[in-house]
Amino acid sequence: MKISIGLLLLVLSLQRRVTGDIILPEVSRFCSISTIVRAHYRYLETYVTTRVRNGNSSTASLVQRDLLDDLLRSNNDWMIVSFEDLPTLEWRPAYYSVFLVLDYDSLCALLDEMTHETHHFHGLYTIFIERLPNQKLLGDLMRKLWSILIMNVVVIVDKDFEYVAYSYHPYRANQCGIVEPYEAGRYEYGTWTNLDDWFPNRLGNLNGCPLRVGTVNIKPCSIIYNEANRTRYKGIEVSQIVNLSKKMNFSIDYSVPEGNVKWGMIRATNSTGLVGMIQRKELDVGFGSIGIGAARVQYLRHGTPSRYGQVRIAIPPRRPYTSFEKLFQPFCLRTWVCVVLCHVFISFLARALFGLRKDRTEAGLTHTFYSMWVLLMGGPCGRLRMDSTRIFIVSFILNMLVVRTLYHAAMFDKLQASESLASELNTYEEINKAGKMYYMHRTITLYFNDNPLVGPRRILIIQNDTMDWEEILYSMSQHKGNYVVVLPLDCITYYVKMNGKRGLVYLGKHAELTYNTAFYYPKTTPLQEYFSALILTFHSAGLVDHWAQEFEDNRFWSNAKTDPEPASLQWNHMSGAFYLCGAMHLLAIVVFFVELAYSRFNRKSQQIV
Ligand SMILES: *[C@@H]1O[C@H](CO)[C@@H](O)[C@H](O)[C@H]1NC(C)=O
Ligand SMILES: *[C@@H]1O[C@H](CO)[C@@H](O)[C@H](O)[C@H]1NC(C)=O
Ligand SMILES: *[C@@H]1O[C@H](CO)[C@@H](O)[C@H](O)[C@H]1NC(C)=O
Ligand SMILES: *[C@@H]1O[C@H](CO)[C@@H](O)[C@H](O)[C@H]1NC(C)=O
Ligand SMILES: *[C@@H]1O[C@H](CO)[C@@H](O)[C@H](O)[C@H]1NC(C)=O
Ligand SMILES: CC(=O)N[C@H]1CO[C@H](CO)[C@@H](O)[C@@H]1O
């Protein structure tokens, strides 16, 4: 109260002093900004910023003093006002603004000084222009405001001795992007008409108007493909923008950065690629697996994460076993050594016990080693007498039966499992020990350059953003090239869905980092809050994951072991056994011919003798 009385006195004394050289407006023509502020600027946790600009002076004129005085006096019970920009360090840009300016040029000067650090461009603006001789200038003024994306605005001008408030709506039905002032209300009998509708929610329904949406081709977040001569778009983030467009009733005008750069690098100036287009305000919104990072947040506005994800390391499968190797898989090396040594030992024992005593030769054990081999393989045993020999043989057969049964049991698992195994490259240490490089996009190097276990020396950059990373994964799955591939998890699951049958890759288990992607907007965007609020409702309804399921497939990893359906054995599972059998038969035939030749040679030599 004290302040406003003081201000009133100041105004009065100034008024007296300057009356001489300024033409005073008629006293009866006064309008009140305080009622506008009282009606609309009511979210109490922020402040109202007021600016005065007359040419290059910021001293208030008489009319402006009256307005200011009225504003302060009527709202001093609740309003916090700032007359200067707050220090940017405080991160408290103004949301509510009142600008009092002399003319069009003064306003432009004021608008040009605004930055995203001092003002929320999507906030509410009330502009009072003292002199606007030409009504055409009003259209220019609205276009100027639209060019810097100030949308929630009323401009009060003096028209034919009456104060009229104008506004504009760039998203009217059938008049998209056409910026024309319309009358929001006028000052009559001490009040504003139609005051409640001055700041309508212009983004709730965009009336089918187009928004400029930028994206890049990065499967599966946004997939650009051709169908019936038309470029089409689908993907995890595309489903989100499509659903946003249904909710907010806008149409999507896609554009893609030109050249071979996709995401590009963001800097204060001369940024490249998609992020550069957003920074230069060529787009309203951009997306396409853009992770949230320091530089991007500094120069662009980011929305709430559109996808909570991870960056994972795709590793090649273990080299598949040959069909011959599979035969040895059921037992480990030590077991094999044990079996062989035991068999040799028993054979020698048998030879010592039964083979050497010519007088008591057992029919079945004349050729001890051979007989033991036959018994080991499950062959028949000759006639046996009921004595120690029998006990020896029976216990041997029992032992071999157990060994063979174990082998068969283990064999069944091994034959099938061999194709669903990841290589042992689960940690950075293991990958480094294997001497593999990390293959990744240039934008992902940001997350690894400072990692002491990776570092720039071990990174292999995908030089050309347009290079097909699916082919890179495929050649890794075929063991071509000594590298692992670092990609967002969504990309890897998409690869597995599309190419899992052809060349499966696996996920490194203990090397992962959080990678959330978001939609990005120019710093002064009005859209971010609406989009983010809707995306959050998508998340909480579980829709984002639901839409993503179409593009992923982790069957190959999740049920490799627990598949309840026993699968039939394939040829490549069993071919080893047949090859072995064939090789043995060949050997037998060769031996047969050798025997034949030997006996004929023997007979001939006997005849000669
Ligand atoms: C004030 O603005 C006028 C033009 O509007 C310009 O000629 C003049 O130099 C300015 N003065 C200052 C001190 O900036
Ligand atoms: C979307 O905008 C169009 C064009 O103005 C309009 O015809 C349609 O009814 C709107 N749809 C919704 C759901 O509001
Ligand atoms: C569309 O594709 C057909 C062949 O599939 C071709 O004959 C036609 O010229 C194409 N139309 C346009 C507009 O490119
Ligand atoms: C930006 O590009 C312009 C012209 O291409 C060049 O003169 C300027 O040095 C560049 N600025 C930076 C920071 O690279
Ligand atoms: C990048 O790849 C595209 C297509 O794969 C090719 O046309 C282009 O020449 C490549 N650019 C460079 C710099 O290698
Ligand atoms: C509610 C809604 O519009 N859902 C749609 C979101 O987008 C997906 C894919 O584009 C559609 O299948 C849904 O019907």
C-alpha cells in the first residue's frame, strides 16, 4: 500500500512537470490492465514481469504511469512484480509479462532482447501499444510475435478513441498458419468485454493444422519406408507422434535432414543434422532415438523421456560346434581321459588275468583288448563259466552301461543346445581380453569416450550415419570382423526380430547403461508441455511398451533353456553320428580288402613253397 501511494505521488509530481511538452491524452480515456492480470495471471508461485519501452528509453510516459500505478495498486494484495530480468543463474524465466511500449519499433526492440533464459515464450503476454497509427502494422506485429512463437498474447491498441484488445490464432480451422489479428475484446464502461476468453488453450485442438516434425531413419524408433510410391513412417516413436496427433488434432508434416548426416552435432552455432534443424527452428519437434545429453539439453528443449531404455552391447554367438565336435560334447575332457584310462587299465588287467594263461583260455577272451572293446560298445559276450571271470566281465559291463547311459542322457541336451549359446563376452574386461573393438555411432561415443575400460582407442566409429547397422550386426553374427556392436536395446531386439533366424546376436550381460530418448523442441517452443503431459499418460497407461512390442522379439534369449516343447532333432544335430558310422564302415571295407589281399598273398606264397 505504501509503495503504491508513493508511486502515485511520484506520478502526480512528474505529471505536473512534463505537462508542458507532452500532449496529454484525454483524461476520460483510461483502460485498466490490472483486471486482465487479476483474471489470468493467477498461478501464484511465479511473478509478473513488466517492461516499459519508448524508443530507446525505458522511462514510462504518463499513460504508462497511470497503467502501472493502477496495476500495482489493484493487485498489491497478491502480486509479485519484477521490473528487470532476473539473473539467468536463478533459472526463473518470466511466465507472465506486461509490456508497455510507445510504438511498433519499441516493441520489436523489446522482443529482440528476449531470450529463453529471461522469458518463457509460451507464457502469457499482455502488450499495450500507445501509438499504432496504421492498422496494417497490427498484422506485421502479430507475424513478428508468431515468428518467435509467442502465441498467448493480447495486444491493446487505441482504435478510434477506444481501447481494443487483439489476438491471433495460428491454428484456426482451415486457416492454418495464417496469422491475422482478431478482436478479443474492448474496454467498455470500465471493464473488458469477453475477458474470460482472452487466453484460450490454443494447443488443445490444433484443428488439423500441420506441425513440422523432423525425424531420421533409425529402426525401430522411426522407420522410413516406401509403399505404393509414398514415403511412409512407422516405429516406436512414430506411434507416439501419431497418437499425439490424434489427441491434439494436428497433421504431421515430416522432414528428414539432408545429406548423410542423421542426428548431427549440436553446438552454439553451425549445428548439423536433425538437432541443427531443431535449433534453427526449422522444425516444431524432432525425434528419432535422440538420447538426453548435456549439450542437447543446453541448446534445445527436451521433453519427458519418450522411451526409457538402455544402450547394450551386442555380442556374437559362440562359434557353432561341428557335428563331429558335438559327439564329444557330453563329457568334458577329464571325463574322457578317465574313461579311456580306465578302459586301458581294465584291458591290461583282463589280459594279465585271463590272456596270459594259455592252459585256461576263456573262449570269449582270447583277444583280450578286442573283446574288451566290443563289450565297451555294448556288444555280445561269449559263453561264460560261473566263476571269477564271469564276475569280472559282468561288473565291467555294468560299469560301461552306466557310462554309456550317462553319455546318452547328456548327449540329448548337447545336440540341441549348441545353437543357443552366447559367447563369453559379458563384461568390458572379457571383451577387452578377447581383443575386440567397440563399433558404434558417432553420437554414442559420447557415453564411452571417458570410460576407462573403453576409451577412444578401442572405439570404432560408424563413419557414415546412413550405413546399415543391421548389416554390421549380421556380419558380426557370422564371425566376420573382430568387434562387438554398441546400440540401443530397441535396435538390437528389432534386429533379432528381423534377422534372428539368419544370424542371431546376443546381449552382453553385464555391460549396459541407461539411455532415455526424448522428443526435442526449439528452446522457445510452446508445444513441449502439452506433448510431455500426453507422453506421460501414454507411459502410465503402458501404451509405449505395448506399441513397442510390434518391433521387438526376445524369444531367442528368454526361452532358449526353458522351452517346454521338446524339439525334434535336426540333421545337423545328428549328422556327426552318421559321419562316424560311415567312416567306420569305410575302415571296415578297407580292412576287409586288406585281409582278402593278405590271404591271397599267403596262399600264393604257400603254393610257391
Ligand atoms: C535512440 O534511437 C534513435 C533512433 O530511434 C537513434 O538515432 C539514437 O541514436 C538512439 N540513441 C541512443 C542513445 O541509443
Ligand atoms: C480436428 O480438426 C478438424 C478441422 O478443423 C475438425 O473438422 C475435426 O472435428 C477436429 N477433430 C477433433 C477430434 O476435434
Ligand atoms: C507409382 O509406381 C508405379 C509402378 O509401381 C509407376 O508406374 C507410377 O509412375 C508411379 N507413380 C508415381 C507418381 O511415381
Ligand atoms: C559457422 O559457419 C560460418 C560460415 O560457414 C563460419 O564463418 C563460422 O566460423 C562457423 N562458426 C563456428 C563456430 O564454427
Ligand atoms: C554413406 O553411405 C551412403 C549410402 O550407403 C553413400 O551413398 C554415401 O556416399 C556414403 N558417404 C560417405 C561419406 O561415405
Ligand atoms: C489411441 C490411439 O490412437 N492408438 C493408436 C496409437 O498408434 C498406434 C500405431 O500407430 C495405433 O495402432 C493405435 O490405435
